[in-house]
Amino acid sequence: MSTTTSPPPESGEPGGGAARPTRLIRNEATTEIPVHLLFRDDSGSAPVPLEPAVVDRRPGTEEQPPPRPDRPAGERPRVRGRAPVRPRPVPRVDPALVERPARVLPGAVGVLAGACGVAGCVAASWWAGLLPPVAAEALRLPAYAGAGLGPAQWAAYAGAGALGLFGFGGLARGRTGRAWVLGLFGRYRGTVRRTGLLWVNPLLLRRRVDVRLRHWRSEPVPAADGNGVALRVVVLVVWRVRDAARATLGVEDHETYLRECVEAALARVPVEMPGGTRSAADATCDALTRQVVADTAPVGLEVFSVQPVRVEYAPEVAAAMHRRRIAALDAQHRASVLTSVVDSVEDTVTRLTMRGLVELDDYERKVLVKDLTVAFCAGRGEAGP
């Protein structure tokens, strides 16, 4: 903003007895504004012609803003709008980490291999002459003096022992609702969902995962309603592990991750207080379920429902909201009592007048209405608790 001084008016103009400069304020977006019009002390100020000015183009008009020296001719002014809302990033897991069945054998193969290993150890002991005579007679083996412990005997012992260890060490029992995630030297090797007696490579690392349908009832979790009032919500989550590989290897602890996703969803979705409409409660449940499903699906969890089962006010606002609810109920009760009294008075006066029991002028009618209102209100007050 700058201040300029215009030349003094001529003697023939009104108010030209004394030459008096006219101070103007020049604005960047507007034209010259005479100061004497803003702070007017007398009527002898000289009028100053103003040039038309447009601050900005209005929608639906052809007015154009004045050209700016720092803006090229013909360029339209930029209007700063709202920044676009970026969607929340979705958690990503290695796309190659997908559950696939592991290669396992029936348990009979492991039992047979273990039995062969034990038989090989017995045969190596008989060959080396280390088998007790009682055991040889029980097994009906021919008498043999033995060749002693040589390299061949030690090799037979090692082979038979390794076969027995692999045979019996790989036996496993598959149970319904349980799965094993197998890994070898940090690499995922498959998932076992079969039941019964199985043989699994004993060199593989096994991680047991519960894939049954499960439910989790949370502790009171902080939340808020549509007006921002603090609440404490207990939710019931029905879920299960859909992809055991991602649930085990894609996240550190999938149960803790699920609980934190539920808490985050409650912080974003307003919760309906009990006593509201059923549609609002269903909408809250659907919104919570969609939020949790979107957060947990990439890690192999399948969430069926997130249902608030108990909603109460937070301790810091519980007393104030309780007083507010009592005041609202009291006001509603007073309004209903007043409506009932007015209806009763109107009905009484109408019946007395229409049946011709009394003839009332305006003053008497007002007095009667006042007495009946006091009588009905006093009667209802005594009948109340």
C-alpha cells in the first residue's frame, strides 16, 4: 500500500478557497481510494474521480481482474482449492509368499523306515559280535563269533541309525483345525493341513498355526460417537487364518496385529450409542468390519464381523452425559405433562360451553382456564413420584 498526493484543486472548484491536497491510498488489487471519504470531517473536500476496478472475476460474469506485472498477459489467476485426500496405504506382503501344500508322506513310510533302521542296528551288532546271546536266541539268529568293530561295522551302524532317526523322527500327527508351516534354512517350504499320521522331513522347521474359526472379545477400547464424545467399546471379532504362510511369516504376531487393527478402526469409525436405531448400529458394524477386513486381508486373516457388544461413556464424561440424559428425560416428561393438561383444560371448557351448562364471557373464560390449569397441574404433581 502506498500513499500519493494529487495536485491542488483550481480556484473555480467548490471548496477551493484554500489549496488542500487530496491523499489517496493505492492498493495493488484495487484503484485509488480517497482518504477523505474514509475519514470525513467536513463537506468541503474536493471530489476525486475513481476508475472502475475489479478485485477478481465473479462466477457467471465477464469481469476480468486487472493485469499484474508479475503475471503474463492472458494467464488466468490460479485458485487454490482443497488438497486431494490421499488414500491410506494398504499393507503389502511379498506376493511370492502364498500358501501352498507341502510334500509329506504317509506315516506308514516313516514307521517302516524306522523299523528298518532298528533292524539294521541289530544286524550290525550281530555282525560285530556285540549282540547278547539272549537277544540272538530270541531273534533266532545263528551263532556267530563276530568280526569285531571295523570300518564296515561302523558304517553299517551309521547308516542304520540315520535311517531309524529319520524314520521315527519325521513322524507327526495332523489334527483337524491345525496346520504346520514348514521352513528350511529360512525358506518357506509349504503348509501341511492334512490329518492323521504323517511323515515330515525332520530337517524342516515346523510352526503350528490354529486355522479354526475363532472369536475374540476385546477389553474396553477407546472410541468416539458422531459428536466426538469419548466412549469405551467392547467388540466381538469373528475371524480365522485363511493363509497360514502369510499369517505366520508375513507378520510378527498375527493376533496382536488383528487387535491393533480393531483399535485403529474404532478410532476412525464413529460408534452408535445403545438405544439408537437398528440401522445405525448395523451401519457401524459394517463400517468397522470393512475397515478391519481391508487391513488384515494382506496378511492372510479372514475377518467375518466386528460387532460392538457393549458401549458406554468414558469415565471422564460419564457423569456429565448422565446429567444431560436425565435433563432431557425431565424436559420430555414436562412437555408431555403440559400437553396433557392443556388438552384436558380445552376439553373441559369446550364441553361446558357446548352443553350450555355455563355462559362465559372472555374474562370468565380466562379465569376458568387458569383455575383448571392450576388444578390439573397440582393433581398431577401429587400423583407423581
